[in-house]
Amino acid sequence: GLGSLTATCGSTFADDLFISEYIEGSSFNKAIEIYNGTGAAVDLAAGLYVLELYSNGAATPSQSLALSGTIADGDVYVLAHPSAAAAILAAADVTSGAVINFNGDDAVVLRKNGAVVDAFGQIGFDPGSEWPGGGADDTLRRADTVCAGDTNATDAFDAALEWVVFPNNTFD
């Protein structure tokens, strides 16, 4: 659930951080969880990590947030909307009503020093109400077999390929 991840990548480490959970629940129950499976602690500010929101098919970021703090190996970093449910806020490392303000059809991109390390959705494309495979009123968790982010933020996106869909307002 939110705040935990067990990837079955064997003895190999992830090359970089990746988005492990995407929550787009009712009202402002929205959050993004970022997982560190690199084998070492990651200093977000030193790595110049930024989370970007591309709303409604935008080709440039609608909002962005420079990340700070350190994620221990095997741990997660949770960004939540400040008006989210108490259960989400209890797991949150940071809140943002700007970048964590997406609907099921917006792209969310994690960058490190400008380079894409993971993308949920497709930059510059509006799929309608949600991405193929889910996103609106859903909680999506990365499948256990996924050990790296999607570094091509402009290719076609289908959540069913790497994400497991859970019902609305699942944030256990």
C-alpha cells in the first residue's frame, strides 16, 4: 500500500528512482509515491530531482516541484495534495496543491537534472477522460516485475502494461 513497495527484481538494483504508486481518488485524494530501489540512499536536491505535471495534453509542464530530502534504499517518498484524506497525509513526505493536482488524463513526469527517469502518461497527448488501462478515480501501483521507470515520456502510454489498478480511494 501507500508508503511501502516490494519489487521482485532479484539481486539487481534499479538504475534510478521510479514512480511506484499513483492515486487519483475522489475529491483531493491524490498522491504520487516514488520508490528508491537503487541500493543506496538518494539525495533528491543534490540529484536535482523534479516532479512535473502536464495537464490536459500540455507539451510543457503546467506545474513542477523541485524535490528535497533523502530517500533511503528500499524506501519511498510520497507527495500528496494538502487536502487529501488523513490516511494519505499520514504517509506524505511533502504536500503540494500545485503539482499533485492531476486528473486521470494528465501526465506526471519525474526528472533528474533535466532527464526523464520516469513518466506516467504521455507528454503532449490528451487521452480523454483517462489513460488506456486506467487513471481516473483509480489507485495504480507499479507491477512487482517493474524495476525501472519509463524514460520515454512522449511515447504512447497504456497503464495496463506496467500498472495494477485498484478501486477508487484505495490507499492502504
